[in-house]
Amino acid sequence: MIRPYWTSAYLNHRVQNAWYRLRHPRAPWLTPEAVAFLDKWLGRNHVGIEWGTGRSTLWLARRIGRLTSIEHDPAWFERTCRGLDKLSVGRVRILMRETSAQDYAGITDEFEDGGLDFALVDGVSALRDACTLAAISKIREGGLLILDDAQRYLPLDVVVPNAIGPRAEPLTPVWKQAACRLASWKCQMTCDGLRATVIWRRPVAASLMKTGGPGS
């Protein structure tokens, strides 16, 4: 069966993506546009969290102050730990967690509201809604929430694999709740023809905008 996204444009995107990965072997598996944006935005004093370890963990470790990474797969956990050992960085904490919302998404309870500069939601697909919702209150004003493969969960106007479509409802009631909470945040949708990575920025209060902080 021919998928609706199997077009000449899609095949071209696959070639372009393969070429990009060849030229950027350390880049995380986000869209190139999202990677370029984060590369400029991230700072050495930033504190962040990510669900799902791998390339992104090593990439972030080179750029920020402190990172908490959540992993459920023992093989990926060990693989990422070995990669971090080679980097000799002490700014990353990797935690193994069970695949339940309480254990996996609940790690945000360790952070104060507004205590994170960013959250990257990847990892276990079935728990990304819980992770997204849990992270929202923890992002500081001006901070970012990043969701990879967003087309699987939210209605986006993109033609890529596994997209639920622009007219669909959010995939779960939790996704619908998260979408409502994020409606007032500035949204940047990036797509490389294979996946969509969405970046939300939490609004900055007017009083903070007048004083010029905090921000990045």
C-alpha cells in the first residue's frame, strides 16, 4: 500500500535528511531547524530536563549547565552513560525510570515551578502527554518546551508519517489539556518532511519585559 506521504517530495526529504545526518553525526534527532535554533538559544547557565537519552543527551551536555535525563531502556541508559564518560562532563544526571506516569513524568516534582529553562519531551511515546503536561509549570518565563514528533499527538498542518492530521483532536485527553495550557505560549513549528518538532516559549510577564529579565 502506498502511503499518502510517499511522494517525490517526501523521498527528497529523506535524502536531504540522510545527508544532514551524515554531515552532523552528533546532532540530536530533531528537525535541523530546531537543532539550529536550540544551538543558538541554549546557554551555559541553563538547567533542563529531557525524556529519552541518546544523541540529544551528549549534544546538550556540551552546551548547558545542568541536565536531567530520564530513560526507561537499560541498553540506552548504558550506552548514553558510556558516551558521557568519554566526554568527561559532570553536568548530567541520568535516571532510570519505570514506564508509568508517576515514575517517568513525575520526575518534574523534583523541580520548583519556574525552575527549568527548557524541557525536551521525547522518549516513551505513550507517556509524552503526561511529560508535557508535567513540564509546563516548571518552565521559567521565556523558557522553552520542545516536543519531538509532535505530528503524532497534536493537529498540525503537515504531511509526514504518522501525522494525525490538522483537523483531528489531540490524541488523548491529556494532550488536549496540555494543548489548552500551551495555547497562550508562542509556538514555533518546525518540519523537515519526516517529522515535526514544536517549540513553545513561555510568555514573559509585562513587568519583566520592562526590566529586561530574565531571558535568553
